[in-house]
Amino acid sequence: MSTSVHIDRFSGTLHFPGDEDFEEACLGRVFNARRPSDRTPAAVLMAESEQDVVDGVRLAVERGWQVAVRSGGHSWAAWSVREDALLIDLGGLREMAYDPRTGIVTATPGIKGGDELNPYLGEFGRFFNGGHCPSVGIGGFLLQGGQGWNARGWGWAAENVVAIDVVTAEGELVRADETHHGDLFWAARGAGPGFFGVVTRFHLRTRRCRSIWRTPCTRTHWPSSTRS
């Protein structure tokens, strides 16, 4: 691992206290406009790539900072805003890809489950059981277990995570599943904001969708009772 990270190597942007746009980078994506007055990050990294996340964690290690992560920005208490930590904002990582051979969809943490992921999967006749609010990013939702409208019939959403791509506390990018880095894979499904890594991509098992209906506050999907 490199012992020195140059702050100008990021494809995204790195913001420090005192910069003109620091407050917007720090608080602009907090969904309820909370402005914690007692917590100021050491820096905010608006990541645009997986390599940005790797370099961001390594920079934090180098400077002795803790790391906080923002996926969708839907934490009520704005827990991604931590005192003297590097806030890595994953909103710029925008990826969804569905594999029809396996029924697995890959998606980055900032993707919104109801507003983005399920409409995308609907084009393939597939479904992923999401949360109560369609605008929540899947990162925080899945790391905290993934309770939603469909949990009673198809379990918690985290039960359908088959793998994660994660940057470890040492700044190494690995894929964790049942057979590789099983400790990370186990912890990711329920650790919440205390997870000791930065997930950059989720690999999710989907279900066949029979029909879709909408209400004003959410989208509820009625998948097949099988996983095929």
C-alpha cells in the first residue's frame, strides 16, 4: 500500500474546512436539512470512482482520521457528519447492472431502492425487496438489515445480498461473499454505520416480478414466490 496519497489525485473533489463549497459538500445531501453544529469533518471527499474511495481511506489512515460514509444521505441524525473524520460521499458513484443469467443485480450504495433500482429491474421483469421510503439509498438500508414492506413475505433485504465489493480499513479493495472474506460479508448485513469498511458495490439476488402497483408514498412489488 502506498504510504503517501496526493490530494490532487482524486477524480472527485476533496473539500476542507474554510473552502467556499465545504458546507455544501458536507451538508448539501442531508435529506432533512439538519445542520449539526457540534460536528465538523476534517475533510469531505465527493468520490467519483472506486479508486477515489481506496485513495480516500488510505489518506485517512495516513492522517489519522476516522472515516464516515454517506450513501443516500437519508440518515435522520446525519450520522455521516462526524467530528474530525473524512466524510466519503458516495453519491457520485452511479451504477446498476443486471445479469439475466444469474438474476443478480449489482448497484452502488447511493442508488435509491424504490426510485431507481426497482424501476430499473422492472424493465427485466425482476424485483428486489426494498424499504418503506423509495428515496432511501440502498447503502444504509442494506447495512442496517433492510427492513421494509416486503420483509414479512420475503425476509429482510440484507438476506439477499450475495456479495459486496468493499474497501477495508487498510485501504484494500476486496470482494466479500460466503467463501471469501466471510467476516466482512457477515458483518455487512446488519452492522449499520459502524461497519468497518466502505462498501462500493452490492451484488443482490432478485426475484421474478408478476405485477407492480403504486401508492403515493411507495412502490410495492408482488414477486413470484420462487427465486427463479
